[in-house]
Amino acid sequence: MPDVTHDTPTGIQRRHPPPAPAAAILGAGDGRRPADRFGGRTLQRVFAVAPLTVAALMGVHALLP
């Protein structure tokens, strides 16, 4: 991979692409295995509970000193 520096609107220089797009691309490829293993209803429940769990933990963390 070439060593390229990118300037952002905030003036921060990045040497590598942001991690979110890379994670999305890798996740899309890896998502086939769980989709083949579990039913659609189970995956819907997992993806409904996961953000609620993260939100609850963030709320608890915000309330703690």
C-alpha cells in the first residue's frame, strides 16, 4: 500500500483510510457465515438487542462518577 497522506477539512493529516469503511467491507464479507448458520428472525433479534445493550451501558457509564 502506498504511503499517502490525506488532508482533512479539520487540518488533520491521515496516513491511512478511516477504520469504519474497512470494517464495513470486512463485515459484509464475514456476514455470510452467520447468515447461513442462523435464521433471519434470530439475526433480527441480535441486531435489535445489541444497540440497546450498548446504549444502556453508555447510560450507566454516563451516570457513574
